Amino acid sequence: MSYNPGDGVRCGSAFWAFATAPYFTTALLRKTVPPGVNLERKGAGIMGDNVRVGVLMGSRNDWETMKRAVDVLESFGIGCEARVLSAHRTPGLAAEYADAAESRGLVAIIAGAGMAAHLAGALAGRTTVPILGVPLSSDPLRGMDALLATVQMPKGIPVATFAIGGAGATNAALFAVAMIATTDPEMRRKLAAYRAKQIEDVVQNPDPRSDG
Ligand code: RP5
């Protein structure tokens, strides 16, 4: 018989002992957790409600750059989550995140990674939710490695690729805003206001000497 840890089998019954024995054996071997607590799901960051955009990064060291994407999304009032998930260090969790993306209602996933960056491509191969890739800069190739790895996806599985580093993180988030704005008039209004402010900033401060 197969046993699903999520099944509602009452604890303490003889059937429960019989049904869960294989699970606990496996759990002990894996040093995992009892039924009802899905650590992998938790590890994949699948917890939040009302999340429209996921902001993923391959390492905690990417946060300083990827934070810009979160800041933009939050400034537009878009529900988002930030998670460290790696295509090579935690491939199972990254796959699980991608597999759940559509049913969770995510409209886009922003994926930032450096070096031989394959997080965006690995996610894109498992979901039709649009993947917005942000190549991140690192020594010694300053992001050219990540740029090429992200932009040069073989045909059939697209990744929308943005600029290296902070500009890319910001623009990927703005692109997600624009995607949401196609069906959300309020978001369209906010995006137009954001653009108008950029114009205003230039018009109001045309002389660079005023910066001192
Ligand atoms: C990638 O490898 C990450 O996205 C990061 O940019 C790069 C280096 O990771 P760390 O060694 O700094 O954790 O997976």
C-alpha cells in the first residue's frame, strides 16, 4: 500500500501504526519529520497566501541585489515572496517550487543567479509560469557568465532575460508589474504614475551641476 503523509489517518490506532511504519522507517533514515509536516514543501517556501510573484535567488549572497526586485513589487503593492533556492544545491526544492507555481496562482517568477546560472532555466523547464531571469555579477567574469547562461536558452523553453545585477532585478520586477497591469487597471495607473515620476525627475533637475 502507499502511504501519503498528508492523509488524515488518526494517530494512535492500530491502522495508523501499520500504515505509518514504512513512513517512519524512511523518515528515520532521511532524518525527516512526522506526517503532517511537509518539510520539503516548507523548504521550497510554499507557504504564503496572496503571492503573485516569486523572487528566487541561488544564494543568500544574492539578496543584496535581488532585494531591489522585492522593493519594487512591494512599492506597487504586489504580493511577493523571496526565497533562496538553488538549481544545483537544492534541485528538488527548486523543482517543487516550479511545479506548484501555476496552481498557487503565481503570474511570474523572478530568478536571479550568478556564475553558471541555471536557476531560471531549470525553473522554466518545469512550469509555464513566465520566468524572468536576472544574471548576477560575481568574480571573476562580472556577470557575463550568468548573462550568457541565462539568455542562451535553447529553443522551446524561454527565459526572459534582464540586465546584469541591480538594474536587471529592478527591471524584472517592473516587467512583472507590467504583466499584471495588462489585466489590472489600478496597476496600469500605478505604472503610468511611476513612469511619469521618472520624467518629472529629469525635467525638474536638468542641470547636473546642481548636484554639486
Ligand atoms: C549561484 O552561484 C548563486 O546565484 C550565486 O550568485 C553564485 C555563488 O553562490 P555562493 O557561492 O556565493 O553562495 O548559484
